[in-house]
Amino acid sequence: MAKPAERSAARLAAVQALYQMDVSGKGVMDAMAEFEAFWIGREVEGVEFKQAENSFFRALLAGVVEQQRAIDPLVDRALSAGWPLTRVEAVLRAILRAGAYELAFLKDVPAKVVISEYVDVAHGFYGEDEPGLVNGVLDAIAREVRPGELGDRPGRSRPSRTRG
């Protein structure tokens, strides 16, 4: 059984690999091999990359790529009108896609945990607004793909300050 920290590190590595694929045009197999060989569990230029659960990293990365046509509309519906996913900055887009994939297709982890994990990833890259956006978007997606799991009463989850 993987430790929660290794799952968290796998989520962060998947987001970083998705970002790299988005900006460089690398394929999923190349990105996966590079991250496993040179990044995960290593120190690079003074930055320590924590050990990750490699099987979970692979499942996230491959799953987001395979299911992108299904998850992008989920994210688009949850974003504010006039801001489709294609207009969102690349790192934020990677975070939203990974979170949406996990909520929609990997239902073994509670939605609250998934949302919290990706909000934490967002805090690693951004100030307050973007983590709030991640929280609001993933909360909306969770309510769509996992009805009832977060509760039916409005206001039970933390509201996003960037939506409105």
C-alpha cells in the first residue's frame, strides 16, 4: 500500500509532466520515461523531487491523455462563462485536467481528498486566487460526476472567491 505522501508526489509529478507535454509537444511515453528516470525521487538543481507511487503517476498521466476528450468538457462547464479551458494558463490547465480525471475515473479516493490534494498542488505554484479557482472548479466537477458524495446542501464546500 502506497503512503499518502507518495500519492501526493505522484499527483504533483503528473501535473508537471502534463505541463511539460503541453508546452513541449512530447508524447505521454516520453514524458513518463523522463520523469521516472530523471525527476521522481531525485534532487535536480537543488530541488528535491519526492519519491512518488510510480504506478499511480503512470495511471494519472496516461488516463488524462486517454480521457482528455471526456474531461475537458467537464472542466469547461465548471469554469466561469467566457473562460474555456483553452484560455487557462498551462500549469493551471494541467492541475484541472488531472483533478477532473481523478474525480471522474478513479473513484477509490474520496472527492474531498482529491480536491484538497489538487488545491495543495495549486498552492505550490500560485498565490491565493488560483487555488481558490481549483477548489471551485473541482468541487463543481465532483458534484456532477459523484452526485451526493459532497452533500446536497449548497454552501457545504468552501466557495471559490474567483467564481461568481
